[in-house]
Amino acid sequence: MGEWFIAQNALTVMAVGVAFFTLLYAGTGLLSVLLSRVVLPHIGHGRRLDPRPVTGEQLRRELRASASSILIFGIGLVVPWGLLRLGWAGLAVDPPWWQVAIEIGVLFLWNELHFYLNHRLLHTRPMRRFHAMHHRSHVPTPWSTYAFHPVEAAMLGSVPLIPMLLHDFSFAALMTLPVLSIALNNLGHSNYEASRDAPARGWLGASRRHHLHHACYHGNYGFLLEVFDRMFGSVIPLDAADRNIARHTGHGTTEVSR
Ligand SMILES: [Zn+2]
Ligand SMILES: [Zn+2]
């Protein structure tokens, strides 16, 4: 598969890239909607985090911005392809399964650190305007996952480049990265906490943490792991969005405060 990828011409790589990211976005988005709006509420597992309505205008904006990000990610696939063609990066040949598993673990950790650093950068004064597009969604949806300004899309899309320059990864591990990334992205933007506990503990708490990031703006810059926010003192208190939500819904504080 890796040899096939390297042998293609640039136009084919871009076309395959756009098709790949379109499928990822649509497939994981639909799965997330199905789970968080139909299946899990039906069986009474978990809870919606933010009851505020999402307008059709927000959804259209998220879809438009995500389409532009898909083009950037898809066309941008020529960069790792170019690194391989130039011999600046290589692919592991017939690696054992455990090597692929370790590589996926390393890429996951790198993805968390890369996201945290870029996200912090996007919240600085000079970069803030490039992140405003994503934050127009105060209530995240599964369609917010790729709703980025082109500059943010290019920054986040650069995630495999440094690891590829440092190590010859297997093609399978590299391909897992965008799949893992959007799966986690959907968890964070689902506006649904799929857990018996409220607040959820561990990785299931990612949806509440990222919902709070959208509702409050400052803090919770990490994604699945809370470790970097703890290290840098940027954790948002669990009840931080209660007053805002209550103001919009006309109800008292939500169970978010627990
Ligand atoms: Zn942000
Ligand atoms: Zn977000």
C-alpha cells in the first residue's frame, strides 16, 4: 500500500486525499450523530451536555468551513508524499505488528502534544483571528470537527511531518493517525457524555472538557488527555458554563455543575 502511494503522481495523491478526508468527515460525523442523538439517548446511557439549540446557519457554516479544510488536508497530502518521493522520509518495510502498535501509540501522544501546542498558539493575540472560525460554534456538533480557518487547517494538518522526518513509520500507523484524530475530534465535539458517571472520568471526560472549551473559550486546550492542561494550569472548572447555559435556556444550573 505504501509503495502504491509513493508511486502515484501528485494529482492522484491530491484526489485520493480529498476523497479520503471527505469519507472520514462524513462517516465519523454520521456515526457520531447516530450514537449521540439516537442510540445512546434511546438506551438511556449518558447525557447531552449543552441543551442550547444549534441553528441551521451554524450547521451550514460548519459544513462550508469543513469542506475547505478537507481540500487543504487532501491537497496537503502531497507534502508527506513529497517527503517520501524525495527520500527525506521513508516507510518501514514489513514491520512486525508490535512495531505498528508502538508507532500508533507514539503518534497518538504526538498528536495530543501537537494539538495542545498549536491550540495554545491559536489562542495568542496575533493568531486568535485564525481560530475565531472554530469558536463561532459555542455549542459544538459532530460537524464542527473540521470547521477551521485555512491557516488553522494547515497548522493541524502538519501533524505527521516532524515524526516522519525522525523515524521510518509503517504506512499503516501513518494512516491510523487521521482516523484516530477525527474519532477523538468527534468525541470532543459530540456535545454528549457517554458515561454512567457525571462528570465522566478519564478519556470519556474529553467531550465535557472540549464542550467547556467552546462554551468558555479560555482553558481546556488539550484533547483526549488532560495532562497538559493540568501541567500548565489551564483546566476549566466543571461548572464554568452553567450560568451561560442557564441564561439561554431560562432554566437553573444544569447538571454540568456536578
Ligand atoms: Zn480554541
Ligand atoms: Zn473544538
